[in-house]
Amino acid sequence: MFKETNARSLFKGISWRILATTTTIILVYMFFNRLDLAIIAGIIETILKVALYWGHERVWHKIRWGKKRIEPFNLWFTGLPLSGKTTIADAVFKELNKLQIPIERLDSKDIRDVVPDIGFSRKDRNIHMKRIGHLIKTLQNNSISTVASFVSPYRESRKTIREMVKNNIVVYIKANIETCKKRDRKGKYEKATKGEYQNFTGVNDIYEEPQHAEITIDTDKLSVDEATKIIVKYVKKNYVK
Amino acid sequence: MFKETNARSLFKGISWRILATTTTIILVYMFFNRLDLAIIAGIIETILKVALYWGHERVWHKIRWGKKRIEPFNLWFTGLPLSGKTTIADAVFKELNKLQIPIERLDSKDIRDVVPDIGFSRKDRNIHMKRIGHLIKTLQNNSISTVASFVSPYRESRKTIREMVKNNIVVYIKANIETCKKRDRKGKYEKATKGEYQNFTGVNDIYEEPQHAEITIDTDKLSVDEATKIIVKYVKKNYVK
């Protein structure tokens, strides 16, 4: 969040003065047809009014009225591991950041890096979702929108998020499991198949497809750029006015 | 976070116009000693410039320059159960809220209500602290200050918070354990003594006193009002300019 510096108020005063004094000079000249008087009036007005404008700005800076709270949204990317959630969410975040709205990126991996003891059982995942929901809600209290990417394989945990936050947009990143395996350079699917990972979604844990996703992206048919455009367009149309 | 409405820009234009046109009328009158011309000039100027001012406001609303990011802080209240952390933190939060800075209240109880499976062992508490640290850090990324009250009995977990967040202000709410017990209408201390609670700080779990608290409040000597004043004064002096 931002506050207006004194310098900003002063420069606004100067930029306004150039616009306004030019108008005044033209007006005085049209009335009296005397350029000398018009210019002297312009000079006196300039000096006096830059100072007045600056004071006027500082007073209004303190007034709350007419400052409208920005309505936040939550983009929730769900899908199989390596379906492309993080890549697309990153691209969408980059685009939305250009709109000068307060927005935060939340990725499963980053959060699990900070707090590594979360676990992957159904119970652990559900508790984890509740915490993420609380985080998003707290950010939303402060008008901050979120771009969140989490496997979130269970309907119940996605429902928890939907109930906790407002303006929730579920983006289902749909990918054939064979496609995900092809993208898997670190061999995570292979390790899970060998039993090295427990509760690995798509191998030894289920992924329950979303039934009410606001947006479904079929990554077998759409490129990252195309997907990004669809999602950004949806957000702009519904939440950024 | 806020955005400026069209109406606000228009009303700023009108309020500025009253100020500016009065000046113009006085100037024209001083120059030509003719009130009729001065008033006509004033009227034309008014109509033209309210529209110009409004346009000027909308353009500046889009310009980032001179909007300074607000520097967030974290007030961290620590102390024994029932030492008065929540009461004082609530009062401080109420006062700071009046300063029109973005600020969020985080209380141990509220968070444990949302996610009840946190636990009270040393390991559980430390993981919990890391999560809270992550939450505060995310809020700080968005210029949001925090008033947090957590027993946080271990030095290592308070150190974790200090390392994760910026402008950390530890407020140690010091209270004699006998005083805490007297305040304990729900009989929590008694239950803990009977063994009904495990890891209850002050009974069957230790509280490690802070060694580097920025502020220490002795609740045996200071009232809630006095404590609030000291803390708010500290914040105003160091972080709200």
C-alpha cells in the first residue's frame, strides 16, 4: 500500500498550474486584448496557486471519502502434479501485476519450503488447505488478491477454500497423466510408482476432478500463452474494472 | 487498499475551484478595479477548470511516482497465559487503526480456532511460529503491519519470527504467575496443575523470558491504558511518520 509524498503533491500542483495558468492567460487576453496584463496576471496566479494547490492536496490526502476499497479475488489453480499449474499461474501473475492491483502469488512449493513438515495424507492436506484459506482471507481483508497454485486433489479441501474466501475462481489445469509424466524431468512420477513417495497424486492417491471450475484449461490443446490470455481476460471482465 | 473514485476527483475539483476562483476574482478586481469583469472571468474560469481539474486528477491517479510504499512493522506480544497480552494488544490495535495505516490483528486464539490441530509441544509450537512468520511476511510484502499476540514461550521461536519479518518490536507482557492465576476465571491454570492440560506454559512447560524485548510492560505496575500509551508512542516515534 502507498501514501502520497509531499513531492508528489507539489509536482501535481506545478503540472496543474501549467495547464490552468495557460487557460487564465488566454481568458484575460480575450477579455482585455492586452498580452502584458495577461502575462502579469498569469505570473501572480502561478506563484500564489501552486502553494494553495499543495495545501489542498495535503488536506485531501487525509480525507477518506471517495477512496474505494479494492475488491480482491482468488485465482485457485488445481491439477495433477506437473500439469502446468505453476507455469501458467506465474504467467498470469506477471500479467495481472501490470494492472497496478495489490496481488500476491502463493505456490504450494514455496510454502512447503518454509514449513516442510506439512505431510501429504488426506488429513494433513485438509489442514494445510485450511491454513492457506486463512492466509488468503487475511490478505483479502486488506484488498490483496491472490494467485494460488496447489495440487488440491480433494473436493472437500477446494470446498473449504471456496467457503473461506470471496470471489474464488477455480482454474482447473487439465492434463492427461501421460502428458504430465512426459514433462517430469525430475522423475517424480517414476519414484512414486516405485513406492518412494507416499500419497503422490495420480499414482497412489486420487485426484478428484473439479465439477464447478470457473475456468478449465486443457493443456493438451492450449499453449501457456493462450491459457494466460483466457484467464487474464476472465479476471479483467469480472473483477478489475 | 483503496482506489480513488471518479466522484472524489470531481469533488476535489470543485473544492479546489472555490479556493482558486476566489483568488482569481480578487486578482482581476485588484488589477482592473471592475467587479463585473472579475465575476464574469470567475464564472468562465470555474466551468472550464473543474473539467480540466477532474481530467488532471484521473491522469495522476494512474501515475505511480510519488506514491511511497508504506513501511510495515510487527508488534509481537509475548507473555504467560492470561498475562494480559490479548487485552493490551486489542487496545493498541484500536489506537493504531485510527492512524489510517494498513494493519492486521493476529491472535493465537483466533488462529487456533481456524486450525485446531496445531498442538502445544515444543516442535508443534515452533512449526506454528514458522507459519505465523510466513503469514506476517506475506502481509508485510503488501505494506500491512501486524499486531500479533502469542504466548511464544521459547526464545528460538521468537528468534524465528525476528529473522523472518522486518521492523519487529517484541513487547514482553510481564506478569507475576500468581497475578495470572488470579485473572484466570476459566480455571485454566488449575486444570493444567491437575494434569488436564499438557504443555501448559507456566505450569508444566517453561516460559523463557525475552532478553531483547524492545518494550517491557510490567502489568503489576501499569494499567492497560498506560501500557497502550507507551506502546503506541513507541510505534509512532519509530515507524509512523
